[in-house]
Amino acid sequence: MTNAPAKPTALYRSLADLPQTPTVKNCVLAIGNFDGVHLGHQQVIAQARATAERLGAPLGVMLFDPHPQQFFAPDAPPFRLTRLVTRAALLAQLGVDFTLALPFDAAMAACEAEDFITDILCQQLDVKAVCVGYDFCFGKGRKGNFAMLETYGDKLGFETHSTHAVLQPDSTAPYSSSAIRNFLRDGEPEKAAALMGHAFAVEGGVQHGDQRGRTIGFATANMALEDYVLPKFGVYTVQAEILDGAFAGQVLGGVANLGLRPTVGTDKPRLETHLFDFDGDIYDANLRVSLLRFIRPEQKFDGLEALTAQIAKDSDTAKRHLSDMKQTQ
């Protein structure tokens, strides 16, 4: 599974946006947040896709944006693994026909589980089947569960399916977005990628910075981290795809610093990526930067000369990592 969509992505941000056509009505619907679209999520989607094919129905995904945790704890540290549009693109790659991102606001938080089934799933979507993960809960106070879905499905005429927990390799722990976040916070992007089925990536626009990197021979593309989960601060081997602009479609290896730049300082964490063998102007273009390997923690140097020497060493390490990965593909 790659990070690019295999087909156009239909993303709707409210029930009112849904077209009143057979491409949405009478669908098979997978429900969850699917942050990261990891291998456990992919099993839910695979089951939903098989059900949709059997029933001859469109396949949709319902998720919530913002994540309910953000609504209930707005001051909690950021934890997002994938942007909404990226999730929709990854889901489309898995055969999903449309993604419905319902706004999670006070009205949704107060929606009783029974009303969620009768009003949204049945009246507005007229679902043929609903597919969820093993731990799915919904409705006010998380009172709704799979047993309730089954009861209402039998009464109202839609199928219900729940997947078993998908366990991590050589582990009794299931695949989870929380485990992926912990691996990233520990500086283990390879382990995060093993659970996701694809590398963790930061997407965003290239911002104008102080251009200090250009003066020392290592120009960087600077990106804000916004509400992404904060991986361990330090230097990473990365792969970057230019998503738009004059150089759209180019995929380049590089080395990146993620953090607060202790030698020169910055007020907010950001990602600064030096792209190998590239000298184009990509200001204001959007990049997708995938973290592949952790090289070292952030550290403060005694001036720009020492920093420049270390960046050269980090670049050599990153090039060696990229070469090794290319040989094993």
C-alpha cells in the first residue's frame, strides 16, 4: 500500500453534502476513525469491501472530524497520524467509493446511540450493512456497541459485521493507532510503518524560513507540524514527494530535522528537510515527507561550523540508509 490514491477520492464533510444517488444510498458502511489506516483498519475495510461486492452495493466509510478526543480534550497534545484528505485517499486505494467525515461537535456528542442508528444510518443513509472493528462504541457516553447494532440490524433490516482484533506480529497486542504513536514518540518509524503498512508522513506547505540552511550549503524545505503527533525530536532519513507546483510528482530522498533546532532556535516544532540532488524553488508547494529511519536525537552545537559538519555526516548516513532500502526492495 502506498500513500497515493489509486482512484479519485470522494470526500464529503457532512450528511448534507452527500449526493442523493445510488452511489451513496443503500451502501455498505464501515465506521471508525481510521487514523493512520493501519493494518487493523485495513482488515475492517477488506471485510466491508467483500460484503459490498456480495450485495452489489457501494462501499463507504464514515469517520468523525475532528476526532472525538479532540472535542472532549481540546488541550491534549496533538496525536493525528494522517490528515483527513490523506485518509480518504488511502481508503480509496483500498476500494472505498466515498468517505463521509461527520463533524464531531456538541450535537454529535449528545446524539443517543439509538438515534444514531435510526436517524443517520437508516433514515439518511439507508445502509445495507454496517462493518466495524472489534472495539467499536458510539453514541452519547459511548453507550452503543456491536450488540446494539446487531439488535437494530435484525429489526430494521441491515447486516452487521465486526472484525476480530488483528494482533501485531509476535505479540498479543492488537494493531492500534496508539501503538503507532508510541513507536513514533520513541523514534522507531520502521516499527510504526510495520503496523501502518506504509510509512508515517507529514504533509503540508513549504514555508519561507530564515534561509540559514542555504548559506551553509544545506537548503531545507520547512514545514509546520500543526496537529500531527510529535515523533521523537531528532534527525531522520526521509523520502519526500512534491505534491503540486512546477515539480509535482518528483520523489526525492533526503535528511530532515524534526524539532526545535536547539543550535539556532525556533518557537514551535517543525520539520526541515534537505532534499538530495535537488535545487528547485518549492516555496508554497505541498510536500509529503515520510520518516523512514531515525538517525540521532536533536543536539545543540557550538556554532554553524559544527552544525554544518554534522549535517554532512547525517546526509551520508541517510544516503546509506536509502541505498540499503533500495537494494532490499
